[in-house]
Amino acid sequence: MPGSGPAGVTIRPAVTTDMTAIGRLGALLIREHHDFDPQRFFAAPARAEQLYSSFLAGQLENADIVILAADRDGEVVGYTYSGVEGPDYMSLRGPAGVLYDIVVDPAHRGQGVGGMLVDATLAALKARGAPRVVLSTAEQNKTAQRLFDRAGFRRTMIEMTRELEEGEAGSGEREAGNR
């Protein structure tokens, strides 16, 4: 799993001392998604960096979780957070690795760091017995979708969202006389 690529970046398991940088990147992920669609994605809460950092630090010892850091000269410039899950009846899928987060610092994007993180994450999940890996990506995040396409992912689900106006019920309530 650890390795070095042409970008001078090493991918390695994250450690506790990485959590401040990873928390900053996690908060960036929240903000970017909120910017994509503020109705679908929540805004970053106060202290998002600390909350994210604390949450992921608590995941480090879980054998089913993989948190990898992209390290350039001692600076964390990206990370992935993934895990191995059993069957998920809500998603109608069997056991799988799930790539929850991937973030690369904007100053280091376009240099192959994301591809290195994806490759290392896939290898780590395979080593833990995951038969497949699934992920979700924002509809508007075309850059990430190209990265996932290059890594061999295929589209299998489409999430659709509809906002409900206050007092509005389902479509059956909009029948004549109920407006």
C-alpha cells in the first residue's frame, strides 16, 4: 500500500498526528459539496475542522476502516476514508468496500494525487476482503467523476432529491380539491 509516485507524494496509513490536516480537508469537502447544492448538502458547522478531525481519529483503530494520507514532504495534501461493510439491504447490495471520502488539497490537484489515493484505497480494501468498492459522488463534481471513471468505476445508482414545501405531502395530496 505505501508507495511513492511521480508527483513526489507518498500514500500511507493516516496516523493521529495527521488529523488536524485531515480535519481541514474534511471541512473543505463539506464546503465544496454545500457549494455544489446547498439544498442537498448541509453547510459546514462551526468548528467543522475539529469535529471532522475528532471523528476520523476515533476511526483509526477500527479494523474495517481505512484512512490513507497523501504525504508530500511531511505535509498531508489529501486523504481517503473508506471501510468494509456487510450486506446493505437499503442499497440492495452485498458486502463491499465503501469509499466515503476522497479529498485533495486544491493546490495539489491535477498532479495525480487523487489517482494515487484511489489506487491505494482499492488495494487496501481488497486486502481486507472487499469483493467490490462503491462510492457516491456529487452530480456536479465532474472532475471526481472523471477520476472514478479512469479508475474503472461504473455508474450503478442515481440519487434524486426533491425539496418538499412546508405543508406539502406526496403527489397524491395534489389531486383536485387538495391544493
